[in-house]
Amino acid sequence: MFVEKIFTDPAYFFSASVIVVGSITIHELFHALAASSQGDDTAAKSGYLTLNPLVHMGSASLMMLLLFGFAWGQTPINPARFRHRFSAALVSFAGPLANLLLVILAVWVVGIPGLSAGMKAFLGLAAILNAFLFLFNMLPVPPLDGFGVLETFLPALRRQSSGLSRYGFLILLVLFFFFGLGDMLYDAAWRLVREVGRIRAAL
């Protein structure tokens, strides 16, 4: 279990916990901000325009993170209030976009001269974990954001979304435990971070 890291590698345990909590909170805040920009003030009226992780994640998610190393967030949204046809896709993509921007920020800052080894290690971990979160959330599996983007452009899929959502968690479990999806996502996350690093070096 992830909580065992507190004894074997406490620096990693606390760094990863802080990074994941912060990243999910910002991810969900971007959803709330995007929804507000598209005419839906549900999240704003519910107090989700905040950086309080208890609001975006809840105590159950925070506990699961500390014990098992995985967590989730949720933002209340009412698509019926969106102004445009593609508003749902924009709102869905806003969360993963936040993680991608955090990857770029971490890679950019880690290249600043004079940073301590500890800070570089923290930023490197932040880049990898946010790259993982970006790729994971863009999977076209309900209830992930990638599915939200995809169903905007495929009306037939949208009509089936409620039924598919019941099996989304099961699909993810099968992909992770029987098809090694976690390892594939981590490999892809490393490649994404290296590519962002090459782009930074070229600028």
C-alpha cells in the first residue's frame, strides 16, 4: 500500500501526496472556471471556485490517496446551462489542460540555475505525476474527461453515456490489472516530460 512509503521513503510519500492533492485541486478548479466561462455557474454557486482540496476532493478521496495512492475529484456541472455546442468538450478538457500546464511549468522551473537537488527532485516528480494525470484523464473511458470530450463530437456515444458510465470503473480496473495500463501511462508520461524538456531547451 502507498501508506507504507511513509516508513520506507517518507520524502517520496509526502512529496507525492502534496503534488497529487495540489494537482487534482487545480484540475477541478479549471473545470469550475471553464464551466463558469461557458454559462454554467453551478460550481461557482456551490463554492468550487477555491483551492481548498476538501471541497474538490473530499475526505474520502484524501484518505484513499494516503492509504492506496489514488484519488479523485469532482466538480458539479449542469451542461443544460452551457452556451455553445462544444462547451461540454471545453469544460471536460479544461481539467487535463491544467495538468499539462503544470507539467510545462515544472519542467520550465527545474531548468532555472541554482535550484537545490531536493527542489529539482520535487519538480521532476511533479512533472511526471501531472503528465500521468493528463494522459489518464484523457482516456476515452467514462467518467474520465477524455470521454467527455469525445461524446461531444459523437452524438450516438452521448446517448449511451449513462449506460456506459456504470461500467467505466470496471473497465479501468481491467485495463490496469490485466493489461498493464498503469505502466504504459507512466512510460508515456516520461516521454511527454522529456519532449517538453527538449522543447524548453530549444527555446
